Amino acid sequence: MLLCRVVGRAVATHSHASLDGFKMLLCQQEDADGKALGDPPFVAIDLFGAGVHQRVFVSTDGIGARGVVDDEHSPVRNYIQGVIDD
């Protein structure tokens, strides 16, 4: 699980059918003090209605993510597991 900050929204003109109805957000990994780490932002599906600039916990468990979208062939890998109340 990663500690991240939502830095934007991802929009796709065409995506895998398993992602229909899911909001996709750009997440930037941070350290415990809120400092961004050097890795580039990545896409995660949102289960909790997180907004831009909120801190979140992101799971990188692809098997769990495919279970969330209920499709074992889905390309999804990351999903927001919780929103941190700052």
C-alpha cells in the first residue's frame, strides 16, 4: 500500500469495459511528511470519491483491483483503498 496525493484526473476516450463507471485519478506517491517522491504519477481507480489534493492510500495489488472491477482479465492494477482525513 502506498501513501499518495491525488494530483489530477485521468480521462480516456476509450478504456477497457471493466473500467466503465469508475473514476480514474492521477496519484503521486509521498512520504509521511507529504513530500512527493521522485516517481511519476500513476492512475488508480477511485472507490471513495477522493478529490484532487486529498491524501489517499493506494493498493498496487492487481489481483485485488481485478476483484474490485469483477473482471479477472481487466488491465487495472491500482485502486484507492482509503481517503486520509487531514
